[in-house]
Amino acid sequence: MIDLIPIDDSNKYELKIYNQLRENAFTEDNSFIADSPKVVNILLQTDIEVKSILATQDYYDEFSHLLTSRDAVKFFVINKKEMETIVGHKIHHNCMMHGIRPKEIALEKLDNNILMLDEITSTENVGSIARSAAALGVNSYLLPKQAPHPYSRRALRVSMGHISKLKVSIYDNIFESIKLLKQDGYKIYGAELTPNAIQLSDVNISKKWVLLMGHEGKGLSQEVIDICDEIVSIEMADGVRSLNVAVAASLMMYKFKNF
């Protein structure tokens, strides 16, 4: 049994965060907002800290079994029209969650297989790659500090909440990070179309590997290519030069996990 809190003037201040945290915004305590029952319900099955849930009675009636074990969580009940007023825009779901994003994992604590991003700019791609990585069992996700954070609102939604299944690490300097990874025994495979690239079907994959995906438009820089151990490309039909980075990452992760 959970105690539902109706919305009134006394608690409206606590609900401002549902309006204020848009896209890549975070607070000093690393708060994030998740939306839609599918995403929220996946997060509820992890040990992520939850501060509050803002949802309709229908949501609580259907999913209260996921909430009974949660302590110190405020369960705000509201109708959908009032929820839209608080959020500040039209919504197509009936549930949102205020949580605290997990602490980032140190580089040396990542698993033997790592998906690494370089200069990624699309929040959707960050989320889509996270979803594919979780599905394919690539459980470590290494991103640059300047990239959209995987717990940003849209990335979290596109990942369907499966980012919560991954070890997330954030790096400052790609050259220093790759140097450290090599020292720890990882082989670095860069995904890029170059004259000397190995075709994906022919690549020999080591036990410890990092698959490095580049910028959506520019790909990997020559400086980054030069420090990779091998460059790998996906065989494609004549006249087609590239794939969306999230699609390419999915194909390559499947091969790397099933060589």
C-alpha cells in the first residue's frame, strides 16, 4: 500500500523540477526527469534513487506493485490536464519520475567490452546506442564530457530506460583515455571508412576490446584514427557511403559479441 499525495499549494514548489529540468539540464545533486510508464517502470526495477513520482490514478492502480518497496519516495497523484500545466507542454503519457542519476564508473572499473563515443552530438543517438548496447550485452558505455548525457531527458527516453543497465563512464581527454585503456590490455577498434580499414566480416576480435564510434558527420579524426589499433568498416552496397552512427554501432556490436 502506498500513500498518494494530492496536488495543492503546499507541494507545488517540489513539483517545479518537472518543468525546470529540460533536456540536458541537471541540478547540483544530479537530478534527472524520466517520463512515460515504460521508462519509469524499468528504472524502478533498479537501485536508482527515486525522489518522487508524478502520475495519474490510473498509473498507480496498474503499477503499484512496483512502488511498495520504495522508501522515502513521494507519490504525487494528478490528472493529466494538471500534469500538462505543471510540465508546461502537452504530454502523451501519464507518469513522470524525479530521480538521482547514478555515480559515474571509473575507467578501470569498466567491463572487458566497451562502447566508446567520440564527439557525438545527437541526444537521440546517445540513447539509441545505449539501448542497443544493453540488448547486445555490451555493458560499459564510455562518453566524452561534452556529449549529451545518457540520463538527459530525451536520451533516457530513447534508450527506453535501458541506460540504467550499463556502466557509464565520462572522459575528458580521448587520447589520455585510450592510452590508459591500452595499458590495461584493451584493443581499440575505430569505426571508420578508410582505404586500409578491415571489413567487419573479417575482423579478428580480442577478448578485451573498445569499439570507438565517431562524430555523426565527420567521423573519427585522423589523429584519433592514428592511435587506434585497427580501423573497421561495414561492407555496404555501391553508392552508399555511411550508416547512421547508432545503426552502425548496433551492427558492429552484434558482430563483436558474436565473433
